[in-house]
Amino acid sequence: MPPKQDPGGGDGGSNANQNPKNRGQKFKKPYQQHQSRDTEPRNGNNSRSKSNTSVRSDNSAADQGQKFYNQFNNLNVGHRPTPSGDSAMGNPRQQQRLPKDGISSEQVQEVLECPVCFEIPRPPIYNCYTGHIICGGCKGKIRECPLCRQEYSDSRNYVAEKLAESCTFKCPFAEQGCDAMIKLAQEARHSNDCNYRPLGCEVFPCKTSEVAYKDYISHMKTKHHSQFAPVNHWKATREVFVKKVDRLMQQGYRPPYVLTCHGNTFLQYTQAVGGKMWFWVSLLGTPEEAARYKITMALSSKVRDLRNTWVGPAHSVRHSGDDIYFNGLCMVTTEECLKAFFHTHAEGFPCYNLEILIEKI
């Protein structure tokens, strides 16, 4: 015989769950209990202790968060401009403080200094196995790093090379007197135009050698026994001795005649080429400086009423003699014409006079 069911549906769990009213009461009761606990009056002592513990915990977390935030703000993590307005308030990465002046060129140069020559290295730049850099010029001189005694590797430090591009360097000819400070990108052009780079001496027999710019005049005086005009004479007469007439047209340069005037030094060159004699005047300076002067040269005779005059530009010692006479930018005469201006010196040698006038344009 089946069991008798309670009219309220209250004895079986499964049957009770089938009643919507009972189901609501079953699931509602825990919620009501929870709600009632929240609304019950708290015990004074216990509530204060719990509340104080919660506040201390919250304050401790806030302090740690603020400490971390302050440390984050003090990081110099780039040169991105700090945004303003509401968009910057919610993003801590956009609230970072940037260095006012950034990293100076002097600081970069200090870091990049080669530990051997104490100069800022030019590429290529290499590393030791610890990470210390060395310039390519010094790497072949030593095997071990002077800072850590580790060997140098053959790998290049491209980061250091990139940093070096932002530095300024002394001119390669600083020891000759150039005080220019240049960047790597400008070095090749500056070196080509630098007024202090070595000069090629075209006087026989050292035609192919190079002479330091600051020593060029003393080289002409001691090595080639050049004659010097009186100082500050912008007009001079050079008496050229011809000790051996049969060698008058011997191929090659003659020692230059040095003139000091207008605050500059000029050199009058003579070159024999192909049976002809070529004369020109060069300034010890740049082509731009030489363009400010005009040269007048004249062959004159003491025994005949003869005069051969040429007027033209001054050249720079940077211009080679080949370019000058092949372009016809100088005074030219033949052996026969030159002999017409000969006169006999008191010592018995034949000679001719070459008058030189240097004028500012």
C-alpha cells in the first residue's frame, strides 16, 4: 500500500522540492540569514577591532602602492612627452617624469672613452668578453682589456658605434693646429677641406712626400733653401740666378720664393715642363682665401728695354701644379724668350729678374 502523502508536502525531500512554494523558501532562507547577519547590531569591542584591522590593512596596501608608484615615477624611461589632461590621469606610464636636460654629449663621451688611448673611439668599436669597449686603432696593439684582463673579441659593438655618431670629435689634424669639433658624418668632408691637413711637397727630390701644414715654410727653408722676400713687402723683385744655363729647362719644380704680406704667406713657384717655364703664386691657405688676391708678375731686363707682364689669380697651395699649368692659369715663357732677359750678375752668373705684385681684390 503506497505511503500516505502529507497534504502540506513536507515529509520527502524530493517531493518538497517539487512544490514551488517550498523551493522558494529553501533557497531564500540562506539569503535571508545572510541579510539578517549584516543588519544585526554589532558588538562594540569586536566591531571596532575588526574595523581597525581592516583600516590598517587598507592603509598598508595604499602605502605600498604609493611607494611603488613614486618609484615608477622616478624612472627615466625615455623622452616621450608627458600628456596633459584627463587622458594622462588613468595611465601611470603616461605620468612618468622625464629628465629636464636629458643626457649631455659630455656624459656620452665619458662612457665611450677608449681605455687605452682615452679618446672617443671611431668605428669600428670592439668589445672584450666582459663588455668593455675599445677603438679599432688600439685593438691591434694589445690583447687583454686593461680594465678586466679579459681578451678582446672580434665582434663589433654597434650600439656604441651608433652612440659615437652623436658625439663631436677633434679634427684628425688637431695636432697641426685645427681646433674644429666635428661629428662623424662631417669628418670626411672636413678632412678633405681642412686647411691643416698635410701638404704635398712638389719640389724635387721630395715630390711625393707629405709635410705638416705648420712645418711647410720651415721645410722649404731648411730642405730646399728657399729665398725669402722682406716681410710686409707686397711688391718684390726676385733675382733668379742661373748657375748652369744648360740646365735652365731641366724638368721639375724650383724651390719657391716666399713672400709675407697682407697678413699671409705666399709662395712663388717655378716649374719647367716640356721646354717651357711656368710661373705662379700660391697662398698658404684655402682656395676661398686665395680668391681675394690678384697677382701681377713681370719679367724684366736690366740691359734691354724688355718687359713681359702677366696678370691673373692667386692659387691655393691645395691646388696641384699640374692643374694650374695644364689649365693655363699661370705665366708661361719659352727658353729662348727667357734668355732674352738675362743679365750678368756681379758674381759672373747669368740671371733674370721676376717682379711680383700681390694685391687685394
